[in-house]
Amino acid sequence: MRLANWAAATDPGRRRRRNEDSYVLEPPLFAVADGMGGAQAGEVASKLAAAAVKDGAGDVEGLIQEANRRVHQRSLEDPSASGMGTTLTVASVEDGNVLIGHVGDSRAYLVRDGSLEQLTEDHSLVGELMRSGKLSVEEAEQHPQRSMITRALGTDPDVDVDVFPIEPRAGDLFLLCSDGLTTMVGDREILALVEEKRGDLQALVKALIKAANKGGGEDNITVVAFELDDAAEGGSELDETAVVAGDPDEEDTLTEADEVPVVPPPAGDTMVVSADELAAAYEQEQAVAAPRRRRRLLWRLASFLLAVALLIAIAFVLLWGLTQ
């Protein structure tokens, strides 16, 4: 199995003045990092993580641990970067296998046989609630705390990394992306764009970013794509694509000419929560969700009783007709 094609693009989106995302397009290594923190700390964190992946050697977990060490060390040494962090999702293609390493809520997807599969689990409050059955997909999409992540690089000296292999097949397409894409574009639309642009990965990553901007562009958007083919005689590299503000194809993105003042990050900006904060947020979620659950239960009970009443009425009419 060989790398056939690859491409990447990043964009600040429609609501952010800075792009705090970074990516790595260094075959056989690919990565996406989504930084967080005040001032420019998020941008610093994601760039440090990306540089660690580019500079490092060894296994995927080792690369991510080194990235964590660099971000954490910088946050200790630089008061302006205190508390910064970043997500990091890495894919390595070696000896015909794909190894995924993951921390945070950026994602890795696999497109195979006309279907889109999310490979990574979101390390977030909403992700935890969904996995425990406390939230539906629809509720998660509108949850006010969906920006709270439970795991990130740089917040502690060591980090728990999800690492797992994927046995690839010829024609597999992998996508790595920050949540600026997935919060704006649903899985169906992502898959539809993949099918439409499959022959040109540069066009694909630009189309995905354009769709995210049209959906609102509330966060920075980064997409990395690579494709495998067992018939290739050595992949041919596609040029990196940097979708910059002012690109005619990205006319909805703010540019410097708009003279929009720099504003603090919105209330929904990504933040890392500790175990205690997660427990408190969970208790708050339970308190908020309880009335909704009671209302749903009462509605279902009322619907059930109405259905029973209708059945009794129909039975009564039938029996009355038979006796006449």
C-alpha cells in the first residue's frame, strides 16, 4: 500500500481574526493541531505541536508526547502563554499501515466504499455525554458546553494519547480536520463533497473549507487529506494549498481590508476542563437535562394514553356496530 495523493488547506474562518490551527503535510506524517489560549497563545501552542511532529523521529505516541512536553514547557516559561494548549491528531503511513494518534476534539475520518467513518473519539464533555447515552446527536450539536474539551496537549507534563492502527485498503481516503469543519458541516455533506471532488484532493480540501465558511465559519478550519493506492509506483505529491483570506473562492472570509477590530474570543471558545470541572459541568448538565427528560416522558405518556383511548373508542364503535 502506497501513498497516492495528499493535500492540505487552512483558513481562519469568518469570525476569527487569527488562525490558531496548524497542520503537518510531511509524508508519511500528517497532522492537525487546534490551539487554545488567550492572546496568541493558541497559535503558539499549535505551531509548537506541529513543529514537534515535523522535527521528531520515532513512533506516533512519542511524537505526541514530545509535542506535549514542548507546549507545557513553553507555558511554564512564558507568562503570556500560561494555560495554553492544543489538540493534536496525527496519522503516520509506514510499511503499508496507517497509525493514528489523537488528543482532543480534532478528528480523523476514513472514507471507504462510499461511507464516512469517524476514527477518533472526541475528548470533550459532549463526547463523554454522548458515549454514555446522556445526549443524542441532535442535542450535542446545540449543546452550550460543546467547546469544553477534557484532554489537550500542554496542560500537564504528561498526556494520555489514543493510539491505534488502521489496516488500509486500496482507495482509502483519510481526512484529518479541526472542529471548525465538523461543527459547521455534517457528515453527509462531507461525504458528498468527497465523492464529488475525489479526483482532486486540492479541490476537495478547498471545497470543505468553503462549505464550513458558508455554514457560518465560526472557528478556524483546517483539513488534511491523503489517499492510498496499492497500484501506485510511489505517490506523487500535490502542492500544499493555503486558502488565505482574500481568496476569490473564499469571499465570505474576513480580510484585512474589512478593518474589523480585534475582539476577545467568543464565549464558546475552546477550553480544557479538569476532572473536577468536568464533574461539575456534568452535574449542571444533569440538572438542566432533568426537566427536558421529564417533559419528554410526560409527552410520551400522554401520547400513549391518547393512543390507548383511540383504540378503546375504535373497539367500542366496532362492538356497537356488531350489536346493531
